[in-house]
Amino acid sequence: MTKISTFICMLSFVAIQAQTSIFDSLLQKNVDKTGRVDYQSLKNNETLLDNYLAYIQNNEPTKDWSSNKKKAFWINTYNAYTIKIILNNYPLKSIRDIKIDGKTAWKIPFVKVGQKRYTLDQIEHEILRKKFNDPRIHVGINCASVSCPRLWNFAFTEDNIAYSLDNLMKVFINDTTRNKISKNNVALSEIFNWFSKDFIKNGTIINYLNTYAAIKISEKASIKYLTYDWSLNKK
């Protein structure tokens, strides 16, 4: 690698760190430990979010990025744009109230990355789920709803994402407001139903739960799914 290319890579790294820091700071200031979001405060500081989105719009993952770096980028992108579409329509009671030309928030191609436009669904299903084959992405991305896994108050990075997603899955599975687990009975988030294929690639859903659950669940345990609360996850 030449000195010039090395220098360019260093500048790119610094730029990524700086922009991710902006998003990280916004999350730390406006998201509490339960995942509730102060959308009004974010609305008042929307310029900072727009600065981060401008970085996303002018950059996209390249072939030399590691898998973890790409995964962090796309999860942050999903979450940042989810916040943006909430702010664009705030105040509202639920993300499901958003409709533009008959399309839901997940079907609107408003996400700009590099020279392309995406929907939230495309990022989730065609990029994150399809390319990374990691069920933990379901605790990384956030749908701005009460029953969603908590929106965490930090941005993902190449260095923290592997540990963070593992920890977040553990917290989510043992969160009694989202999953109710005992040895012989489990009442689970609908996420485990909607995306069951993601969780049973290496065994049963009980096998997956037991990787993280504080209580050892019987293989014969009965399973049901809880009603999903789509109310906005606001403070």
C-alpha cells in the first residue's frame, strides 16, 4: 500500500469514527436505560441527526470493510433512519400510523446510502438478514415500538458489535416485559415467531433460547407468543 492510499484509509477511518460519534452522542443523550426515546429533544436537535445521515448518504460499505464493520454500518443506518421518519411525522402514537402514498414506514424508499435508495425492509431483509445470517440483528435494529427489543443508547462499531449483539440478545431474552420464561412454559416476543427461520438454523427455538436464558428451559416446554405492542417507544 502506498503512502497516499494509507493516508486516504486513515482519513476514512477518522471520518467514520467522527460521524459514528455524533450518532452515539445523540443516543446517549436521548435514550434511557429502558430504551425509551425523548423524541421531542431529538426533534430540537435534528440537525445533528441530519449531519450523521449526510455522512451515510455520501458513503457506503466497500469490499475492504470487515463483516463486522459492514454490519455495524447497516444497523446504525436502519436505526438512524427509523428515528428520522418518526421525527418527520412527530407527534404520533405509532410508527404504523405513518403512511405515504399508501406505503408503510418500512416500504418507503427514503433511506439514502451512497448513490442508492432503500426501504427499511430492504435493509433488514435483503442486506442484514440475507447477507449476514445472524439472528442477533433482531436485537440490534429497532422498530420504534414498545414491544421491540430496546433501542440501546450507543452506536455500533466494528469493534463493539460482536460483543454488543450477544449481550443485547441475552438481555432481551431475559427481559420479562418482552419474554416470560420458565422451565416448562415460555411466552415469547412475536419476533421469535415472525423470524423463526433465523433462530432454528442450528436447532430448535428452545435450543436458541437456552444459549442466553437465565433459566434452563425444557425441550418439551410449551410455547406461545405475546401480543405485540406497536405504541411508540417514547419517554
